[in-house]
Amino acid sequence: MYSVITIFFFWGFIAASNGILIPFCKGHLALSQFQSQLIDLTFYGGYFIGSALLFLYTRVQGQELLNRIGLKKGIVYGLLLSALGAACIIPSVHLESYPLILGSYFIIALGFSLQQTSAQPYVIALGSSETGAHRLNLAGGINSLGTTIGPVVLSYVLFGGAGGSATEATFGSISGLYIGVTLLFVTLAVFFGMSKMPDVKSTEPTEPGFGALKSLPLRLGMIAIFVYVGVEVSIQSNMGALLQLPEFGGYSSAQLAPFISMYWGSLMIGRWTGSLAVFELNGFKKIAFQMIVPFLAFGIVLLVNHLNGNEIQPLYGYAVALLLMVGVTALSRDNQAKAMIYFSLFGLAAMLVGILSTGTVAIYAFLSGGLACSVLWPCIFSLSIQGLGKYTSQGSAFLIMMILGGAIIPPLQGWLADMPSIGIHQSYWITVLCFAYLAWFGRKLS
């Protein structure tokens, strides 16, 4: 179990590191904001293409690939594919070729798609079905830890810490990191391949056709996943350009890590707090944990940044946003539909505050988007597949395909940001529309 969930860490580590890599590539390769967002397009597009290929295989062969080879081999092959992509990063950065960098990230994402499709049901299978959700919550917490640490590590590799200079950083600095990532992927693949861990295969028959799409909740949920992943990624992917504006502090690329780390750390804070429901706490104990856990997670994010030499004092006031999140959690009362509505409205309000203000207040508001997004994935997933019965597996595959939103919405926001009449700050209106749909989705299925 603990070996499998290390994979969840790498998904978060690589994805969150894009928040540092995007502004770095933009500055060093003289890219437009739209062009810089192509990193997200290729990365999350790889998830979609990978899922679509698995679905196409099922349609042609009449049997799911992972039922044929087993979930364990699916993890192994996914790790090796990601290792190939990580290895391709090394010559790509030395050549400073943006197309090659994009291609390498696409290969990594193809591997992640196979890993994610295999690892999540594998985690559930490593024990009783009754405690499967608990194990996924643990895995999600490890994923969030990766998203928190990733930006800090990449920033240190590129700039040598908070005191480094963005003008002295080079693409060659990334080589050592990705040599290590490649070796870790290969090592994990060899470990899983040679281990005596069970090779799980599903016994459920494959349902041909598109029967799951007859469900209105699923169709609305597919749009919700598309919008959710898109807004989650877009907020931070465009944040680097936003923070470089004078009215937002005029931060350099070398100074962005604590903010990107805090954004992804906000998802960890929210998920840790949301996972308390599985422990069936009551009364004072429940209230106490709902107050303590978010600030404990907040302290971990600050500590990680402090150990890297980053200035963390500008983040202290963000504790106010955590108090607001605790209030939203209390309003939700462990009800998924209510959590969907209230957290989406929290995100919508935060984006409006960010758009209508500048400086520290606006930065905290945009960072709060991470708190708002933190619990939405399981809410959307659960509400979307309700009542699907024999089409549940097919519906889940369709939902995972909609990770495509992370490939479409960030470049769309980047395109808006490049318009002189809009700019990077006002481009965040697209996030307001996203949260508005998510709130409507929760209300529709409540």
C-alpha cells in the first residue's frame, strides 16, 4: 500500500512544478502568455489522449486492456512510459527546444494516465472495499504533499533558493532533477515488476457502447470535471505572470515558489480537513480537529518553504482564508452536494475579490482558489456516477477523460491575458464562470 501511494506523490510533484516552469520558459524563450500555457495543454492533453486510447482499445478488442494485463502491469508500463518522457526532458532542455520540452511532458502525461487508471482501483483492491475510500484519502494526501513540495524543489534547482537570480538560471539546471526523476521511475517500475504484490484484474464484464451517457448527472458531471480541473490548473498556471505585475508585488521568477507552493498546499489543507469525515468524529472532538488540522497543514507548507530559504512572512495573513474555509466546511455538514455548492461559491467569491482588488488581499483571494477546489473532485465524481449501476466503470472512464479541461482552460486564459484590452489580471474572469457552473452543478444534483 505504502509503495503504491508513492506514485500519487509524483503525479502532484510534476503537475505542480509547472507553476514554476511556465513563467521560467516564458521569460527565457520570449513566449507569449498563451504559448507558455501550452505546457498545460500538452500535459493534461496527454491524460485525455491516454484515457481515450484505453477506451478505443476496449471498443476495438471488446475487452479492457487493464483487465487483460492486470492493474499491476498497468502501473509498471505507465512508470516506464513516464521514465521515457522524463529522460527526453534532459536533451530537450539542453537544446532549449520548446517543442521538444512539450513533447517530453506529453509522454510523461501518457504514462501518468495509465498509472492513474491502474493505481486508483489497485489501492481500493489492497484491502476490504469498506475501507477503500480511506486508502484513497491517504493517497490523495500524499498527492497533495507532492504538489506542495514540487514548486519549492524546482525553484531551488533553477534558482538555488529564494536568493537566486532569475537571470542566471538556465535550462541546464533542470537536467539533474530529471535524471533523478527518471531513475526513480525506473526503480519503482522494477520494484513493482519483481514484487509479489497481487496482480488485480476486474471480474466485471465490459459494457459495450455508450450506455453511461444516457445519464444526465454523468453528462453534467463530465462538464463539471472539465471545468474543475481547468480552473484548478489555470489559477496557478497564470499566477506567475500575475505576481510579476507591480501592483501584485513585482515578484521575480525566483520569488514565486512560496506562492505556488501555498496554492497547491491549500488543496492539501482542504483535503486533510475534508478527510476528517471518514473518522466519524462527533461533538467537541470534531470541532477541535476541524480547527487544528488545517492549521497543522498550513504549518507544514510554511516549514517546507522556510527550510528552502523562502520568505514566508507574506503568507502569515493567509490564515484568515483558512478560517473562512473552516466555516464553509461546517456549513457543508459532511454532505457532498452541500459541499459542492458552498465550496464553489467560496471559490467564486474569492475570484471576485481577487479581480476587484490588488496587492496582498488579491493574492490571498486567488490562493484561496486552492481551498475552494480541494474537495470538489470527490464530490463531482460521487454525484456524477450515482445510479449508473453496470455502467459505473464506463462512466468513471468518461470522467477521467475530462481531465482535458486542464489542457484547454489555462491556454484560453493565457489567450485572454495576451489581449491588451484584458490583460492577465482581468483574464481571471474566466475562473468566475468556472466556479459559477460548479455551484450550479451542485445545486442541480442536490
